[in-house]
Amino acid sequence: MGLLDRIDGQKKLTLQKGDTAEQAEKTKEKAATEETVEDPYLETKRRIHLAIIDEMNKSGQTITDRDAMYKIVDDKVNEDDFLIPRIDREKVATDLFNDIMGYGPIEVLIQDPSISEIMVNGPDKIYIEDKGKLKLTDLKFRDEDHLMNIINRIVSNVGRHVDEASPMVDARLADGSRVNAIIPPLSLIGPVLTIRKFGKKPITAQQLLKFGSLNPDMLHFLEACVKGKLNIVVTGGTGSGKTTLLNVLSSYIPEDERIVTIEDAAEVQLKQEHVITLEARPANLEGKGAVTIRNLVKNALRMRPDRIIVGEVRSEETLDMLQAMNTGHDGSLTTTHANSPRDTVARLETMVLMSGMELPLKAIRDQISSAIDLIVQQSRLRDGTRKITSITEVIGMEGDVVSMQDIFVYETDGTVDASGKFVGKFRATGVRPKCLKKIKGNGVTVNNEWFAD
């Protein structure tokens, strides 16, 4: 039985209406007993782990080869001194190997491609997101020290650190997955680890169609917008699929263009040849040496980019991003958190003001309306699906207000089908975008049937 089968099959004991007091007490006792069951080989694993470390210290060699380390672990587990039944040896060896070379009990979750997010709430509770839904697993860390050891292993691999003086950290795994850790005293439930996974192979446009995230007309239009050098902002909430969509849109950038990507933690996965990837750096223990997204955006302008891709704008760098879009760097892409296209404009205004420039709102809105051509709203619905709920064109200013028009929308009345998914449809509003002139001017073909209502 696979890990997810075990998770899905987990039974939670509940007191049923009509149970007698004696039955209720037995149910409680059974639940308490099941909750306190520990790994029967916990002490044996500790002894084997110490024996391996002792042998390595005596030999003076450090083993980094995974196959060689697994052989050492397997040999130790199979020694008669440790009295492990033959049927359990493979699992014990795997657990030990994951502790020594991997990420402990969550290693199996990291390797499972169907899991998109891993949330560790202290050593005893490990949740996953599978197909947009949260599930509690039956996996646990031994204690807080075990969890802290894994967190330190993750963050040290990318030159970061976490301790009481610096109790929050953002990092990434070797495959690009995003990692956030926060530890006591800020966290009152013990160390908390959150891993946003990204597949070894980025999700493609065809997969988005298969998942029902958009329809073919919307995809063709977005492809034309990227190739036609429109400035696009992808917006949405946490976990709505903004970075995934940004990856798909980036794949349409022509091979002969120079692309500079700027991110807090490198997540955008481009297949083009001419790509420069820049990553921000936090301050050191003395509070010095920080390199912000804003610093990198300013520097990118001196690197002769054809396209600038900012993973996410969330602060003062927004002003520099807008200025880049307005000064000949057409076709730039970025994401931000917002609940609607109108909310996106308001958030961009606020983030520009965070730069310390005392600009009037009218001037900021002028910058926004002239810099941004398209706002793509991405949402995660309550049924766990992720959809593009609107594609909105920014068409200019009407007085003091940024004027926008929807090109495509997703409509649902809240009804669900037999599988629990929302019943809805994507619809073109019938509006012919004003940006078509710019797209055609860059030599990209447009089909008017995309916009037929």
C-alpha cells in the first residue's frame, strides 16, 4: 500500500451518538493508545546511527556518495547484533538513510510528485496538500531536535542560517522547491517548516488545458500577448498557481531574446538558452550584506535585457519594475498578491508609495496604466482547482481612475458535480482588446474568433 493510500485510509475515532458511557470510555482509551504508539525501532536506529558515525570518525573519511552510504546503512541493519526482524530491515534501512542523507520522515513526501505542498507543524503533525486538499499524514519527527536538524540541513545547503537570533528563513531545495522555516521563540508550537514543491518537469500549457485552468482561446491569446511583448502581471492569492502560470507564459518568449529573472528564491524554470538568473540575498548575522529585489531590478537594467521577469513584486521594487516597463523593456512579466484586477492596481499604488517617493496618486496611476497591458487573475477555488478567473486589459486613464476591461472571465453559480468540482465555464466577453495593435505590430498573428462571445 502506498503512502497516499495509507493517508487516505486513515481512520479517525469519533464518539458516535448513542454510545454507552462504557463504549465511549473504551473508544477514548483506544484513541489515546493509538496516539502514543512510537516507532518500535527508535532506539535501535539511534544506536546504528551512532555506530555509523563512530566508524566514520575512526576511518577519517566523509561519505557523500548516496549509494555508498546506503550500503553502509544496509550492512549495519542486517547485522545480528541489532536484532531487527528480516521483514522490517528494508524499512529501517530506508528511514536511517533518509535521516543521514535526506530530510528524515518527509523525504518520502518530497519524492512523491503528486504532493504539491508539505506543512510541518512541530514534530508531531505533518500535513500535505494533494490535489488542492489538505490531509494529515501519519508521519512524525522523533522530537524538536530531529526537526531542527533537518531544517538546518536544508537552509545550510543554500548558505542561509536559522537560530534564535534569526528565527525566520526562506530557502530552497536542490529541485527549486520553496522552503520557509520559523522556529521558537516566534513559533509557539515548535519549529514550523513549509515546503512548496515544484515538479522536476514544469507544468506545460497542455497540462493547464487538461486541468481545466483555462480554455484554448485564452491560451492562444496569452501566447500572442507574450510573443507580442505585452507587459503582464499575474495576480492571485497564496497557492493559486501564479508561479506555475508565469512559467508557462515565460516558455513563449522567443529563443533569440536575452532574459533576466529576479527572485527571492529561484523558482522560474526557463528552457531558453539566453537566461540570467538573479536571486536576492538576506542580511547576515550583523544585519549587513542584504541585496534586495529592488537592487537587482536596478542592476538588471544595466545588463541589456530584452525581457525582465520578476518572480513577485511585494514592496518598493514595484516602482523600479514599472519604470523598466515604461522605458523600453516591453514584454516584462511579474506576479503579485491580489484578489482582483482592480485590487491589483490599488496594491501596486501602495507598493510604489513604500519606495519612499512622495508621488501623487495621479502620477502613480499614470505609471501603472502606461506600463501594464494585461492583468491575469489566478484563483484557487474551494474545490481545490486552480483557474484563471479573468484576463483583464488595462486601457489607460479616465480622469483619475485606471480604466480596465475584461477580455475573458470564468463564470460559475456555485453548483458542484458528482465529483465535488464546481460547474462553470470560461467565456469571452466579446470585447476586442485595444492591445491587438501592439501585438500585430510585433509580427504576431491574431485570430478574431478568440474574442467571439
